[in-house]
Amino acid sequence: MQRQNPEIYEDRVVVRLVQFSVLWAVLGMAAGVWVAAEFLWPTLDFGQFWLSFGRLRPLHTNAVIFGFGVSALMATGFYSVQRTSHVRLFLPGLAWFCCYAWQLVVLLGGLSLLAGWTSSKEYAELEWPFDIAIALIWVCFGIVFFGTIARRRIRPIYISNWFYGGLIIVIAMLHIVNSLALPVTLDKSYSLYAGAQDAIVQWWYGHNAVGFLLTGGFLGMLYYFLPKQADQPIWSYRLSVVAFWAFTYSYIWAGPHHLHYNAVPEWVQSTAMVMSLVLLAPSWATLINGVMTVSKAWAKLKRDPALKFIVLSLAFYGLATFEGPMMAIRSVNVVSHFTDWTIGHVHSGALGWNAMVTYGTFYFLVPRLVGAELHSTRLANLHFVLALAGTLLYILAMWASGVSQGLLWLSVDRLGELSFGFRDIMAGMRPYYGLRLVAGLLFWGGTLLMAYNLFMTLRGRRTVAVSPPPVAEPWRLERGAAGIATERARA
Amino acid sequence: MNALELHKKIEENAGLLIFGILLVSAIGGLVQVLPSLFQESLSTPLSGTRVYDAVELTGRDIYIREGCHVCHSQQVRPLVAEVERYGPYSRAGEFVYDRPFLWGSKRTGPDLHRIGGKYSDIWHEVHLLDPRQVVPESIMPAYPWLAERPAAGVGDIQAKLRVLRRLGHPYADADIAAAPQRLEGLREIDALIVYLQMLGTGLDADAADAADAHGGH
Ligand code: HEM
Ligand code: HEM
């Protein structure tokens, strides 16, 4: 089939990655709902070590970030890099390897977390054998991605590819440096760094995993799919370029805002605080660019659930990237640190931004991949309502509990005596944890609807074969690998 | 060549783009993180800080395995209310033998850095086996299996000590040779409680305050 037509996009691997991503969304958020329920009923682990909160919570974060998130980023990265380079994926076999090897790491890694293998470092919990596997797969991801760009038939490298490129390069650097450790046994290693230094390295990693994966990676998705869906070019390409470099430069500094008032040098905390405030500028430049781009497509917004998800995700992106710099101010962080406020901030980003932009993209992408209509627009609209309600409720509940915790913990009377005991404050949070559980169920229910809807859309259909359209003159690029492709076509 | 032209080059050259991203994203780490790795005050133990012995280390590894750190911090901030609630604030020098650090990011339960000596061993045992026995409203999980497993089963203690020694922790050959014996007869819960009871006890707060006033901030 491929021999008759040597140049069709490799989209089957995209379909498979989307399927895995949705599967992990359903499973990972189910774990989130379970964990949320354990806040209300701590005996929900039934005395089973593998259902214990301390193991299930990292399973939740790993399944959603690395299962759902990274699979979605690989899928959309592979899809968009072909379209923006006008060439088939470089080494499609390697792309398939990335797809399945990654799922294996997430699956076995998740099981190993339940078994109690953990480095304890947030978002880098997996032990050293997995760290090595991740590094190798990541390099393969990079080879496929940059190989495709190197063989492109169009001169400029489109902006979405920069963000995916940043994701690949920076995460590789962070992952390798932060994971350095001496192994003891298969399931145990000791970090190369100790104490305060370990903390600084870990949050350099942790914050920038958020920065270059949950923010930057998903911005790559936004920059390709938002203009596609709105049927409009990016409002200001130059602004997106400036924002990219400002973002890449300043994000890296911000890690120690996770360590305010902790036992690390004050100058480290101060640079992090300043750079976090600086970050507001490139973050909101992107927001403005996105909003201006859709502003010409309001009519479509009313009809199209996919576009609705994407526009809403922009709003929550704006919220999270405004709240973040505020929380990075030391006097605000004194209250928010260690509380549910952080959890609320996390999920305004995770649910409102990451999940929504992905949902919008999947609703757009999946029908296109198989050349069909979405199975049900009504279900997608219902999903939209559930997702919006779930996210808002989650954030509001955590703001209420987080701010209460922060203020009550710090409250002292005129004699310097504590006003409230820890246990009383803890017990007072129960209603908010109840609301959060409801929020989680709403959001998860919506995700289930999407899984069904996409399954029905894909069922029994083949991936359509799409060939790169010809590139018009001033932008055409004829050289190197593109030439090789032409020769192969002749042979 | 002006900035725009230079940028046009990057925009059309994958190699330059990769290099540019690497360079621009590395600066922060090189200026901020790398120097802290060589800052002596962050890697010098306080006078009372010592390495974990075989039992404490085993307890600590159980703490990590069970994910106690996802609900408990080990970091008392220098704030009036925190010092009042938990005890003297945490100093960098107290953590130099912590691989990994366990400062945490969430206090679903209270801070544990100064928990050592606050309760009796028996209180901890009852609490760990079923927190609601002692704190009826507690939302902490129960850990019944800790009483059923031997502490010697938590990995190869001699290999662990050898690895830590390679990382610079001062263990003597005798410590390593005697380690398995020290774990004999202990259950996991015993080792965990030994660890909890030594947490944060290595600090001579008055001496540390004096040192702070002298050279600190
Ligand atoms: C300009 C952008 C942002 C800044 C400056 C920022 C800043 C912060 C700050 C100050 C904290 C609290 C740290 C602490 O007290 O422990 C935090 C936590 C967090 N943020 Fe953001 N944030 C930003 C955007 C985002 C976005 C878009 C997401 C996407 C999901 C996100 C995900 C997280 C996560 C996961 C944590 C929790 C880390 C942990 O403690 O485990 N942030 N952020
Ligand atoms: C149904 C949806 C979800 C529910 C009910 C849920 C619930 C939870 C709960 C209960 C926690 C533990 C909070 C704590 O320990 O105080 C948590 C943590 C976390 N969740 Fe979710 N979650 C959901 C979706 C997601 C998604 C989609 C993502 C990412 C894309 C995500 C990322 C995280 C992260 C990064 C943390 C750790 C936060 C921190 O350490 O500061 N969650 N989640």
C-alpha cells in the first residue's frame, strides 16, 4: 500500500497514541477520585498496602502527567510536525517504538509505585531502571521529531515545533540531571545530591517539568490546533516568537519558589520570586495571542464543542499563570505553601488548561484522522458542561480550604500562643474535601463520555491516508532528505 | 546582522534552534543551581548532626516506601507560629545526610521534622496501626502490615551503607559489618518508630541561634 504511494503521513501511530492517552486519562483520574475519597474515608484502602494513600497519590500524578499528558503530546507532536514540515514522519518504526515503549514504562512504572518502589521526588518518583528507560525513549522521540524537521520541505520551522522541541530538549536535560543516583538494588537508589542541595535540584526539575511539559508542551498543541480550529492565522507571529524565548529563559529560574522560607539560601529564593513575576509577561503574551486569534471566529465557537474546550482552556491557562506568580511572592507563599491552595492551583492548570486543551484537540483530531463526523456533538457539549463545572468546583473548594488552612495555621493570639490546633483545622476541612470529590466525579464522568464518544467515532474505521500538499514558492525547500524522498519515489 | 535577521536564521535551521533552546534554558541552572551545589554551608553538618544508623536508615526507607512524605513535611519554617507549633526552625546543616531530602510540599498532616521525643514509642505504634484509636477524627491511613514484616526484609542493609559510604557518609567497616545483626528481631514498625524518634533531635537550638546571629542573615 505504501509502496504505491511513498509519501503519506504516518497517522496510525497518532491514533494509537490518542487511544492510550484517553485510557490513561480515565484510569489516572479514577485514581485521583479514589485519592480524593480517601480524604473523607481514610479506611478506603481496606488495609491493602497497594491502595494506601502514600502510594496511590504518586500513581495518580504519574498516570495523568506521563500516561495521559505525554501520550497526548507525542500524538499531537507527531501529527503536527508532519503537517508543518510537509513530510512523512522520520523513521516511523522508531515512532511506533516510542509509542509502545512509553506505555510499557507508564504501566510497569505505575505498578512499581504501588509496590513501593519510589525515589520520593515529586514527578520523578520512578526508580532508576525506569529513569534509564525514559531517557532512552526520550532520545528516540527527539530523533523522530527533529529528524522530521530536518527533512522538511518548507523553509520556516513553525512555532508549535519550537515548543515541542523545547519539551524534548529541556525535559531531557532536567530528567537526566535530577535522576542521577547510585543504585543499591533494582528497586532502590540513593540520590547523588543530599539535603538542601537535593531540594534545589529537585525543584529545578519539578517546576520545569511543569514549565516545559504541562505548560510549554501543551502550548505547542495550542499553537498548532487553535489556529487550525479557528481557521485563522496566529494573530501575531512575532509576539509568539518573543514570548517563546522569554518563556524559555525565565522559567528555568523559578524552581526555588517551591522552597520559600525553607533551608535554602535567600538569594536563591529571591531570584526565583523575581523570575516568577517576570514569567507573567510571556505567559500572558501567549494568552493575548490566543484570544486575539479566536476573536475572529466567534461564530464557530457557538457550534463547535472542540473550539469551546480550547477557548476555555485559554481562560484557565490565564488563571493558572496569573495565580502562579502571585503564589511565588514570598508573603503570599507563606500562606499558600503546604496547603490545599497549591492543590487548587495545580488542578486549575491540570484540569482547566492541560485536560481541556487536550479534550478540544482530540474532539477536533479524531474525526479528521478517520474521515468521519464526531459520533455525538450533544455528548461532547454535555462533556463540556461537566468539565467546566468540575474544574470550577474543584478550584473553589481548594481555595476555600487552602486559604483557611494557611491563615489558621499561622494564627497566634496576642501572647504569641497558637489560636488553633492542627487536628481541629484538619477536621474543619471535611466539607471542602466532599465538594472536591463531587468535582472530581463530575470531571471524571465527562472524561468517560469523551472516551465513549471517541471510541464510537473510531470504531470500525480506518485511518485516512493523507499526502503532504505541495509547498508554494518563496517557502519551498528542496534539499537533502527531501531529495532522497524524491529519488525513492522514482525507484 | 540585526536581531531579526539572526532570528530568521534560527527559524530556518533546526540545528541552531536546538542549540538556542539548550543555551537559553541552561543559563538559569548554571547561575542559580550549580553554585548551590558548591556552597559549603549547604553541605556542612551541624555539630549535632550525624549519619543514620542501620535501624534509622531502614526506618527512613520505610517512610519513603509508604509515601509518608506526600502528607507530611519535614521543614519548619522560621515563622513565629511554626516555631511555636513544631519547634526550632529547620537548618540546612541538619539535612546533609538526607538522600533524598524529604521536605515535602503538602501538609495534610503536621510537620514531622521535630517529632522526635514528642510522643512515646507506644503512642506511635498504636497510631501507626490505627490512627483513629488515638485521634478519632484523623484522616491518616492505617499501616497494619508494618507490624507483620521483619525490618531485615527492607532491602540489603549492607549494600545500602556501602553505597552511602561511596557518597561520602562516614560509616566505619564495623558499622557495616554489624548492620544485619542490629535489625534482627525488629519489625518494620519498630525501625520506623526509631527513625521518627530521632527526627530533628540533633539540633542544639541555642548554639544554632548563636551561630545564626553571628554569621547568618
Ligand atoms: C507563570 C506560571 C506559573 C507560576 C509562576 C507558578 C508558580 C507556582 C507556585 C509559586 C507554586 C507553589 C509552590 C509551593 O508553595 O510549594 C506552584 C505549584 C504548582 N504549580 Fe504552578 N505556576 C505557574 C503555572 C502553572 C501551570 C500552568 C501549571 C499547570 C498544570 C502549574 C502546575 C503546578 C504544580 C503541579 C504545582 C505543585 C508542585 C508541588 O508542590 O508538587 N503551574 N506553582
Ligand atoms: C478527576 C480529576 C482529578 C481528581 C479528582 C484529582 C484529585 C487529586 C487529589 C485528591 C490529589 C492529592 C491532593 C493532596 O494530596 O492534597 C491530587 C494531586 C495531584 N494531581 Fe490530581 N486529580 C484529578 C485530575 C488531575 C489531572 C488531569 C492532572 C494533571 C494533568 C492532575 C495532577 C495532579 C498533580 C500534579 C497532583 C500533585 C499536586 C501537588 O503535589 O502539589 N490531577 N489530585
